[in-house]
Amino acid sequence: MERDGRGAAGNSDLPVLLSEAGLSNAALARAVVTTGSEEGVHLGTTATSVKRMLDGSQPRWPVPRLVAKVLTRVLRR
């Protein structure tokens, strides 16, 4: 992972996966909230939250797991 000017580690895989899945930041955020809700977890994930992830911010648990679950479902892998 490369570091940006602020010292945060960027996530170079996430934008590629979002593009491959055909998901916008808002669509991923909605899917994460829905998936969390299915598990009884209330989240406030938004398009801005996803933008921060793309910029290298590490979201709190269980968001990383839910992002992976959403992408797994959409990409079927």
C-alpha cells in the first residue's frame, strides 16, 4: 500500500473492486448498512464514509468485514 501526503495508507484494491462490482460510494454504503441490519447491527455508513475508506481511513469493526461480505456477494467470489 502506498501512503498519501497525510501519512494514511491508501486502499488501492477498494476502488478497483468497486468499479468491477459497478458500485458507487453511495451504493456500497447502502449495501453495508443493509447487510449490517441483516445481522442486527445499526451502522451510519454513508457515501462520505466510503470516500474516507478510499482515502485510506480504517473504519471501525464490523464495517471492514461487511464491506468484504458485500463485495463477495456482488462479485460472486
